[in-house]
Amino acid sequence: MKSIARVVAVLIAAAALPALAQQYPTKPVRAIIAFPAGSATDIIGRIIVQKVSEYWGQQIIADNRGGAGGSIASAIAARAAPDGYTLIINSGAHTVNPSSYIKLPYDTLKDFIDITPLVGMPNVLIVHPSSPHKTFGDFLGYAKSNPGKINFAFAGIGSGTHLNTEKFKLASNIDVTMVSYKGTAEAIIDVMGGRVDTYFTPMSAALPFVKSGKVRALAVTTAKRSAQLPDVPTMAESGVPKFEFILWFGLWGPTGIPAPIVSKVYKDFNRAMADPGIREKLINLGNDTLNMTHAEFRKFVRDEIAVTQKIFKAAGIKPQ
């Protein structure tokens, strides 16, 4: 009789799940943003969640928890109740951190459900307007002839800017001095102030400063030039053949969120990114959507972890 009762309970619970998704959300949702205000993750995340909150009729509270390459935010999200009321927006740093740290306070594969990718964009290599490096070719030539003399900013161990820099160092066979920052905003400020030589800035954060002349853009990291900076060459066409790096962003939640809620979140976030007004904003920041199913995104995340491990091994980077 007990086994029959358990089966009945399971069936009742299963029948209630679709209704649960229809009702969700019935209160504000917390969207943890894994990098500080002003970062590309923050800019993109806030644009999208604002639209989703309109669909839901509930506030989505953007909660910036930067630091440690996004792993501080991930640890908070991993411990949250798996009810759909805590989500996390992170960059590709989510797949870099397993290589960056000896021990994380969470399991990247087991503690999160991969909900949906958001967008991808190039990074932009920037220098101060008074820099003697007028072109990427100038910069690359100097770096090769003067090992360790260029100070290279990056937004913390495990960030997309860190991985981009390490991949660039390997591809071009150069040696630079790495300078860690808490986030993109601080790194850009120090490039503008002449306190650090250069930085692979996410496109969304770079555009206002490039267009205002406060920094000079030397190259973009995607295989094709950006429509937002058509006069800025790619690294591949400027001295580092076949080089490509895409800074991407995604949405996760703690493992255990009911499948109908995950499906609703997936559907509504993708609906927001397809909205003409939101899409225009994202494109104007240099983004492009990354259309994937749940299964495709899950595989993509695991592939990115494997690629990162290879780069760290080749670069001789020791986890912290």
C-alpha cells in the first residue's frame, strides 16, 4: 500500500508541474550578475532582464556579485533554492573557472542547469590615445621585441578577458606583464589614465570610449570585422593568422529547478532577445545572438571547459 501511495504522490506532483510553470513567477526573481556594474555581463544582463520582467509582470532584481572571475556569484547561485527564483547571468568565465582554481565551492557541471546562451561579441584591444602603437602591427612588433614590457590588464583570473589574453600570448608567441583587475570598468579607467598599457575590452564596454576618442582600438578578436567598428581590423588580418575569440554570455540556475520552469525561462529570455527593440540595443553594442537548444547549450558548455583546459595547460597556468 505504501508503494502505491508513493506512486500516486509522484503522479500528483507531476500533474502539478505544468500549472507551477504557468503561475511562475509569483514574486520577484533574483538575477545574480557575475561581474561588477559597467561590465559587459552587467550591461547585457540588465537589458535582457528588464524586458523579461515585463513579460512576467514581476521585478527581476539584478544583483551584481563580482570578484574571483565570477566564481563568487556562482557559489551564491549554487547554494540557492532550486525554485527558479534565483538565476545567474555569467560570461564564458563560468567554463574557465574549473581550470583557474584548484578547488571551487561548487561543481560547475553538477550544481548548475545550463538554461540558455545569451549573446556573443568580440573583445577589442584598446590603448591610450597617446600610445605610440598606432596599429595592431605596431603593437605586436613592439611586444615581440620587448618581452614583458607591455602591461596587459585582465578582469580577474578566469574571466573572458583573461582567457583571451592567454590565447593571444600563445598564438603570437609574446611575453607580457599581466595586471589583474576586479572588472572591466576599472581596467578601462586605468587604460584611459595611462596606468596600464592595454586591455582586451568587451565590445559593449569599449564602444563609448572608442567613439569618444578616450581610447584607441587596435583590433577586434572575432573572425570578421564588427559592424560597429568597421575600420578596426581583426587580429587574424593583422598579424595573428586564424585567431578568433568570442566573448559569450549565458544564463544558468541551480540544479533541481523543475523542468517546466526551466522551459518557461528559456522561452521568455529568447523571446526578449528576439524583440526588435532589444535586438537593436544588443546589436548596437556589438553583440550577436547565440541560438541553441538546451541540449546544444549543455554540450557547448562542456566543450568550452575542455578547450580552456587545453589553453591553460599549454600556457603553463597553475590553478590558484
